[in-house]
Amino acid sequence: MSADLLIGIDLGAGALKTSIIRTDGTLAGEASAALATSAPRPGWSEQDPANWWRALCETTSRALAQAGGDAARVAAVSFSAGAHTQVLEDADGRVIRPAILWNDQRSGAETRDLREQADTRILAIGANRANPTWTLPQMLWLRRHEPEAFSRVKRLYVAKDWLRSRLTGTWETDFIDAVGTLMADVSTGGWSPELCDMIGWPLDTLPPIIPSTAVAGRVTAEAARATGLAEGTPVVCGTSDTAAETYGAGMIREGLGVVKLATAATVSVLTRAPHPDFTVINYPHVVPDHWYVIAATNSCASAHKWLRDTFFRRDGEDGSAVFTHMDRRAAAVEPGSEGLFFHPYLNGERSPHWDPLLRANYVGMGFNHGPGHFVRALYEGIAYSLRDCMQALNAKGLAFSTARLTGGGAKSVLWRQIVADVLNVEVELPAVAEASFGAALIAGVGVGAYADARDAARAIDIVWRTSPDPSRAERYAKGHLIYRDIQAALAPLNHRIHAFVQGR
């Protein structure tokens, strides 16, 4: 039998997922494994990369078994993972410290210093503004607070590249993830000596840059024994999770939006060129000569899980069943949650506020509010935050009338409809709406299973559509104004709370 299967491996903040697809885009097998995040201090977010590798070995063997167990049928493997997250190795190839994740907020002071030093220059070179989620300020934090670790760094890997190196033994990244470090020059397509000099970072610790769809290496004999893959299987570079998700959702034409309801939530739109601005994020896209522009909210499915685990789940209960119960309770509540508002700032916020000190809240509680109100208000609050993001894009002339949904939150029919009503756009759901699917398509492009990146995206099937309800859209437009006013009123108090927690 010919090699007709493609594997995409996505490293998420909460789990690693392996998906195996056929070249026609249908799913042949999948498996996921949960990952633990450590928070040694408030605002910190770290993981042990060794756990990523164990999850990869476990899920790959399980997914292969579902797909029939013949590893020789796999034409190629590729990867995606959260941008900004880095793994640091010393001269002996040992991981120096836990990986600082993209949602970590420890580098607030370093971000302020970089902005004061070179705010507009960083934007001009890197097409993005320094923020605590980016690698550049995180590595400045490392230099200041862990100088011994900083001095030992021989190689910096972006997360998906470190995992891929476990299969191939090679060291490289793609330009999309390079831009995500805020150490690259978007005009040259290479690393920026000027940006690296701002934090004293040695250029020789940064990997060669290759295309996302390039074959980076092949599965080694050792990796084959650990994973069940066949030795010699081509491994394609891959890219960041949002790039893979938007591509896997079919964002191959300008004016189509993609809304991601995952650990974090994002709103993305495809463009011909970057739009450098202090309010949005810019990345190159998998489709050649295109970029995608993002506005993002830090907490989405992570906030949903927090609500479940904190208030709804009992010991031993199945988490998926609890989500289903929560969804039913929320569906019984009227739009607007009878005046209950939720702001999802459980770990600070990105667009449009860019404030790591914002805190989450429920506002407007009364005796009339029951469990379902709190769930629906969470759905609505995250959708309001996405409306903030969409308005940031609209202000740049990047409007869209149709959005495709990705991420685990898109499984909820109710949440999908709330997003359509709050954003007042038509919403479409692809058959497979996950980064691992996009990574599998990228694997296929890399080994010639498709004519090009656009051809691969034609395998995407849309299985659900909805339009916004005019009356609900009007009500949510009024609710969003209240949501914004609550945020503005509480922001100074959030800062005071932060100082209080810090003992100041």
C-alpha cells in the first residue's frame, strides 16, 4: 500500500494532539495527552519539555493504531505549537530550565523597559510590539534574573522545533515562528542583530530559518523505536499553532476571518502585507506572499475549564460530561444573562488593552442568577472580548463578514451561535478545526502530496453554518458597550489589587 497518510502533531498549552489524515482531508486516527503547567509564582507559566516528548510518543503510537497500524503508510509528519514558547539547551544538548510559555506574564518590567528604549524601532523591524508574551522580553527577564542560565544557552528552540528535533536530530525554525520570537527582521527574512543586541542575545544561538513546508529531516532509528513511526519518514518543518489553525480552517483568501476558541482566543484575517501597529499582531502565513493579522484575548477555553473545575466538577467526574451539563444550563438562560457580565482576564489581557495586570471578574450578580447564568456570561464575556479584537482589526481596514471557527470551544453549538450574534458575522465550522489538522496538511505540501498550499486547503469541508440573529445582535451590541465601560472602570482597581497582592 502506498504512503497515503499525513501526521500533524500540535503542542497546545493543555495537551498535545496527534492527528492522522488521508490526503483527501478525512481523519484516519487521532489521540491526545494532557500536559501539566507549573505556576511557581503568580503570572508565571512553565512546562517541562520532557513531558512533551512523552506525550508525543504516547499519542503517535495510539493514533497509528487507530489508522491501521502500518507506519510505512505515513508519507510525512509535521508540527505546530504555540508561538513565543522557547526551549533552551546548553553545549551538551541538555535543557537548561523549564520552558517559559507564551501566556507567561513575568516580563512586564522588561517589556516596559524595551518600550521606553525602542518601542517604535522594535515595531519597525519586527512588525510587532514588545509584550510579556514574546520571547524577546522573556529572554531579557532571563538575563536579569537567571544570569547563570542565560550564559549557558547554546541553542534556542521554539517549542515545535525542539519536539521536531527529537525526531530528526536537526535544528531549524520557520520564518513564522522566527517572527514570533520578536528577534527577526521582517524586511530581510532573517534574524535581526539590532533586536538581539537590545537584550545582549548571541545570534549564534538562533537556528537556521527554512520554509514551513520544507523537509527538515527524517525520523531517526532511535525516534522510530520510541514513537512507532518508520525510520526515514520525512519530517516537514511546520509552524506556529495559529498559523496552522487558520490555514487548516481554509484561510487562503483575503477578507475571510478565523476565530479561535482554544486555550486563548484569537481573531485573524489574511492580508497581502503586515500592518505594523501597537494594537495588533502580524505574522507571515503558510500561503506564500501573504500575512495574517491577529488580535487576541489571553483566556478562552482555559477560562471555561477554570469555571468547570472550580465550581462545577466533583472529584472523579468525567470532564467532558461536566462541560455538556454546563452547556445545557447556559442554553436555558436568556441572551444577556440577565445583566451578569464576565471579563476573561484570568491571566492579564492582550488585545486591545495589552495590560498584564487586568483581572477577571463577574459583575452584576443578583439572587436571580444561578449556575447557568455564570456559564452563559462566560461564553458572552469571551465573545465580547473577541468583539474588542475584531474592532481592533476593523480599525486597520481589516473587516470580514464570515468567520471560520477553530479550537475546542467550537464544539459548543451554543457558544458558536453566541459568537455569531456578538460579532454579527456569519460563522462556519470546518469538519476538523484544529492546529494538528493544519500541520498534517503542511506535511502533505512539504512532500508533494498536494500541488501547493492552496491546493491542500481545498480538502477542507464545512459542516455547519449559522447567521447572526438580528434581535440578539442588537442586544449584544448594547451589552458590549456596558462590558467596555466595566473594563475601563475596573482597570485602575485591578492595578491597585496587583500592588496589594505584591505587598506594596
